[in-house]
Amino acid sequence: MKELLDSDRVNYLVWRFLLESNYRETAAKFQKEWHIQAPHRHFDFAPHVKNYALISILNKGLVYESLERQFLQSREASQNATAAPDALQSGVFGPLVIQPPHKEEEDEEEEDDFPAGLETTRKRLIDRPLQLPNGSPAKRQRLSAGFENGPDSGTMPMDIDRHTENGQAYPSPLEGEQVASPVSRTEGPQQGTQVDKVHELSQQTIFLRLNSVESALETLPAPSDQNPIVLHCEWNPQDSSILAAGGTDALARVWTVSRTNPSTDNVTSHVEPVQQPFEDLMEEDVPRNATVTSMAWNSEGSVIAVATEVGNKARVSIWTRDGTHIHRFDGVDAPLIKLHWSPDNNIILGISPDKGGTLVSLFSSVMANSISYPIADHDLADDPLDATWINNNEFILCGGDLLVSLRITEEGKIIQNKQFDTRKDEKFSQVQFDRLSGLLATSSDHGSIDLWDATGQRKSINAHIGVISALQWQPSRVSRPEEERLLASSGEDGAIFLWNARNPDNKPRYSMTMENPVVALSFTPDGAFIAGATTDRILIWKVGDHQIPRASWSRAPHPGWLSPRAHSEQDEEDTHCLCWDASGQKLAYGVNCRLAVINFR
């Protein structure tokens, strides 16, 4: 069956190309003239369109034009024996000039055209056919494209197939050889430039067993219909072997996870389980249908706070890292969300509904008491609140049209400290404070980011098309005024941006692209790497060297995700958790009834 283009399909391909090439303002203007508010959600065909589809279609069109030109030339030559076989040909972009290389250049080609890590001879590439990740063979292309001036050269996507070793302007589809398809760059106008193949981490993955079976850790989750749904996962900030997770069916555990690699011989076969201990973080009186709505380690990693929904009430329990219960707080309405420890680890902030409004509670981990602050006119169901601490006595609440600073007085009361100057049509969703620069970052449902200084003045960035899914400051121990401070954002548009908050000019410092909406984002604790996750894939980049991912992980081929589903697992996924361990060597990814631990380095 044939596919035909209509105006909407052409417009969508152009719009996607503008986004992928980081022409975001142009894409927004194009979208406005098109009168389609969210093209990636509006059209049924949108989820099936791969990255760089416009470039792929145009390049294939050029190949077809080249074939047609060769056919006409050969027909004319057969009819006219006097025709010059090497007559000047004209392509879409003008005359095709063939410049065969000198012998000396051919001899030095291995050294000059190929960067370290690629194959050193074209013959070796031709003689070793490989398969793409989706199983389809890759077409033969010139692998040195984009490296003539180094990996950061400004090669445009249309330059990929400009010259081939046979001297033709475009690769001949009649050539039967196949080579491995290199990964494309994922940022800015240089997208599509060919680069080294990234490291696939699928075989360095283990799966945590979430049901009540005694053996906690296996390379395959148990095929049980009692697996809970993972809603939260948090590595201990000081101990890279301790991972906590919580969710439905009273799931609240702390595992001791060693760096164990499963067998790499056959990832689809069953491997003997690796036994690892775990501790339950749940009191005996909690029913099995309870849900852990939030959890958070203190900065020292000595204790963890767990918020549990029991009926229409919620409790906050404090546990040590070895599973010893310390004390708990009861009495607030459920669900209790967004647990945040104060910088000195003495207070836990929690947010919960309260008689049609919202209640902000502060639980003292030292005195075992609490204080609260009601917000009568804010509905959590419509506008969930986010929070961040500024110092030991001041914190920010953000959500909907609310952006306010609250302070704890010496008398132990919560009072309003400062109301930010906001607009009526704003709808805030996330807030993050950076202690090194003193800047507050907020995101909105409309894709914009605002940076607020200590005086309440702000600078706005038109960051994403649509909802911003994650906002995170790059971890750093020392920051000097002359150095940049990076803020990462990701969105439903499939983009990941790193902004220099000290010089925001609506242009990201670095940008990366994923095929589908980004659902989670996480820096390594040292800030050297950043991971982005979609519903089926994770890519890891090195900050500052972001042209290609350093590693990737695909969800679909994993045996853990191919096992029978639990009764409570749904096709639609609302919650994804992604976090690094303290060493930056292991990455935990949780969704639905699965929790994967991925070895990175």
C-alpha cells in the first residue's frame, strides 16, 4: 500500500524538523499560523513519525532522482553511441561535479577521515553487515560525514550523504553492501550527523522483585498477580548500595543492591536469582491495600520519611536505613504528597488536602511534633503544589497561580514571608531553588521557565512546546560568580535543554532530543552526566559533550518487561521514577509493576 502526503502531514514534518533543529521560535510561529495547538497530540499519525523523518524522506527522494537521472543517461547513451559517458550531469541543486581523490589522499584516508573508535578501512565496514536496533538493515553511507573538521563541525543533516567513495553525489541504492548505522546527533541544527555507536546497557540490568516473596532481587520479576505499582524510588544519598522504593499494595522497602551483572549470553533466558536482603518500611497495622504517596531520605542518608495513605487519613513514619522504626505522625487528610527535608534535616515538609483547601504541615524529626499552615482557596486536585526550601526556616510553595514564600517564626508559627508578582493567566507546576546562585526556577504548563532572584525580579525563557515534565539544577559543590549555573528542563515535546541560569537569553547552552515525550530527568550526583527517560527508553549524555549519548537503555527487549502483567498494571502510565545512586554508577527506573537497576559505569 502507498502512503500519500497531504498538507497536514507535510506541515507536521516541517514542524518536527524545526523543533529537532532547535528553531523553536520559528516552530512556535509556524504552529500558530497552522492553527494546530499541539500537533504531537492532535494527529493520530504523530506517534509513528520518527526523528529526522523530513530529512529521511528528502534524501530518499534525491536517491530516486539520482536513479531516474542514471536511467535516462543510460538510455540516451544506448541510442546515441557518440554521447559522452562522462557528460556533466545536473541534480536538484545544480551541476554534479565529480572530483576523484588523489592517490596520496586515498592512502591517508584512514588517518584523516575517521576519528578514533570507528573502523579504520572502508573495506572492513563494507564486509561487516550489521542490523539496526529495530532489526532492519542499515543502508550504506559514508561514515566520515560530519568529522572532516572534528566531531563538533557544523555539518548539516543534508550533508550526510553528500559524497560517497564511488564519486557520486548520492549513494547508489543498487549497492548491496550493508554497514552498521551510526547514531545520529541529537541536538540543534547539527542533528543527523553520524557519530559513534552508543553503549547499550540492556544486558547490564537487574530487576527488583516487588511482591512479598522472600528473595528480594532477581534478574526476572516473579510472574505473580500481586506485584504492586512503583510510585517512588530513591537511592540513599550517601550509600550507593541502598535503594528505597514505595507504591501501592503497601510497598515500602529498602534494598541492599550490589553491583551485579546478569548473564550476557542470552538476555531472554532465565538466570539464577541474585539473593539480596531487604527491609520493609511498613508498620504491622497498615492494611495491604495502603499506598505510599511520598518518601524522602534526609541529606545524610541516615533516616527516610515515608508518607502512607491509610483509608482517608495519612501518616508520616521515620525509619533508619536498616529498617528500624523511630516514630510517626498521624492525623492529616490523605494523600500526603511532596515530602521535603529542610537543609539541617530537622523538619519534614508535607502537603495534603484539607476540607476543600490545602494544608502545609511541618513535622519535626527532633521533637516529634508538627505545625501546619492552611491555604483555604487552593484545590490540590486541580493544581498540585510543589515546594522547595530556601534555608532552614524559609520555603517556597508553587502551583497553579500560587507562588509564595513562607517562614517559620521563633515562636514556632508559619507566616507568609513574600508574595511573588505573578500574572493572572500563569499556571505554575514546579519549583527548584539553587543555593549556589540564590536563584529560584519555576516552570509552567505553557512551557515557559522563570528565574527569580532574591529581590523577586524574574527573567522568562520560552523553553518548551507544551508541558514541562522535569526541572533540575545541575549538582555542584562550588560555584563562582563568573561560572555558569546549569538548569535542566525536559518536556512533552521530547526535548531536553540545559540553560545557563546566569545568562538566560532564550537559547539553551546544550540541547538534546528524544523520540517521545520525556517523562523523567536525573543528573548524576557529581553533575557530570544526565539521563532522560521516555516510556520505553533511557539515554545518558555527558554534560558538555552532548552531541551523542554515552549510553542507552531500551525497555521493550527486557525479559522483565515481557513477563506476564500484574492485574493492577495498566497500559496508561502516569508515574515514572528515575534516579542515580550516590556513586553515579547505577540508575534506577521504575514504572508500573517494574523496577529496574541499570549498571552504567
